[in-house]
Amino acid sequence: KRLKIPFHVRASKAKNAIASKLFNLMESKQSTICLAADLTKADAVIELADLTGPHIVLFKTHVDILEDFSNDFIKRLKELAKKHNFLIMEDRKFADIGNTVSLQYEKGIYKIAEWADIVTVHAIAGQSIIDGLKNGLQKISESRGLFILAEMSSKGALTIGEYALGAVTIAQSSDMVAGIVCQSNIFSNLGLVQLTPGVKLSQGSDNTGQQYNTPEFVVNSGADLAVVGRGIIEAEDKLAATLEYKEKLWTAYLKRISD
Ligand code: 5BU
């Protein structure tokens, strides 16, 4: 049933402000792309954000792969997020006890809580990880959202069966959660966003276990937002590739809600 409901209706069902913002952004930009900016130089990430920004809704970072991270990088990225109207997700995959994730979120070199609209979180540690992350937000006044990992895209992932269902239960337990990262249609809550990584124009895999499905396949498997990394960042013409994924994903979404 969730798959048939348009994003603007689901925006009004979301308990988390960031989830609602994502649904509205997808609708207004007619884009369901979460771009995985897996590049190791700050200038290259910034250039990518400026190029693709108008056509994406979520810019996904792994700040710990940058060789030249600085506070200035964050300042420039935030400026572009404002200019092009996209949100930023640090794909940190928090997985520790509450006290530790609270420190990892708020402190250290990256101070993720200060700038990431969204972070990703493993369910392995149990529901209390959400309370830990909430603790890391005491000095933050802006809205924040979490994406809980229920299923991973890699070959042989242990995120199956009871584990995946348990992760969905955890995701539904708090209004801090904006969505669920998964590969299949495993939840029905209208107000949560399904984010699906492992997307390329043709099905296949890389040589380190990543498994890819097509835009049409993932949308029919429930993806609201599709994570595209190398499909765009390794393309000769990154802008043309972004537009191609955007069009294919949006067409599949329109077909999904109308069929
Ligand atoms: P790719 O280049 O499209 O394969 O990049 C996929 C991105 O999504 C990459 O940044 C991963 O860290 C991220 N990812 C994933 O591939 N699979 C998962 O299950 C999760 C995240 Br969770």
C-alpha cells in the first residue's frame, strides 16, 4: 500500500520533520536521487555538489574518506545545500553503545551533529542507540533525522530475516527516525522514507561484493530515494548521468503510484 501513495501525501504522515522535508523535496524537484559522493578530495566533492545539486535531494558523504577535511569544507558544502536546496546525510553507520555514539556524533574532528541533516545508524546495538544519538544533539537547534539500516546491499550480508524485521521495529519506535535503508518492501509506515543503495543502469556487481539493481527494479521494490554513487561519479559526463538516473527513477515512481 505504501508504494501507491504519492510523496506529498506521505509528507503529511511523517513524524520526523526531515522525512517530511525529503518527501516534499522529492515531489518539488521531481528527483529521488541520493548521490553518494565517494571522492577523497574536498574540492572534488564540492564541485560535484555544485554540479548535481539542482537535480538531487540528498547528498551522501563519507567524511572519513576525505584526505583534506576541514571546517571550510563543511562551510562550503552547507552553502551549496542552501543554494541548490538539498539535504546532507553523513553515512556514518553508527553501531556502538549510546554513550559512545553520542560522543562520535557530537565531538571529534568531524562534529557530525553540527552539519549533517541525517546520519545512518545500524540496529545491531538495539533501540538505545537512538537515545544515545539524541544525547549528542543537546546543543543543536535544527531538525535532525536518522536512517536505520535494516538490509545491506552487499553479497552475503547478515541483515536478513529476524534481524531486518527487528531493525524495522526499532525504526518505528522514535520520531527521530526519518527512514529505513533496505533492499525490499519490508515496512508499511507511510511516514518513513525507504532509501535503497546498490543502484546502476544495469544489474550486476563490483569486485568487492556490492550488488546492483536497476532504477526501475529498486523503485518497484519500494525505494523512495535511490542511492547512486559510481553510476554517476565515474561517468564521463556526470551531469548527463545524473539527469538520466533522475529521469529513469522518476518515471518508475510515477508508474508505481499510477499502476
Ligand atoms: P555505489 O558507488 O553506487 O556502489 O555506492 C553506494 C554507496 O552506498 C556507498 O557510499 C556505500 O557506502 C553506500 N551503501 C551501500 O552501498 N550499501 C548499503 O547497504 C549501505 C550503504 Br547501508
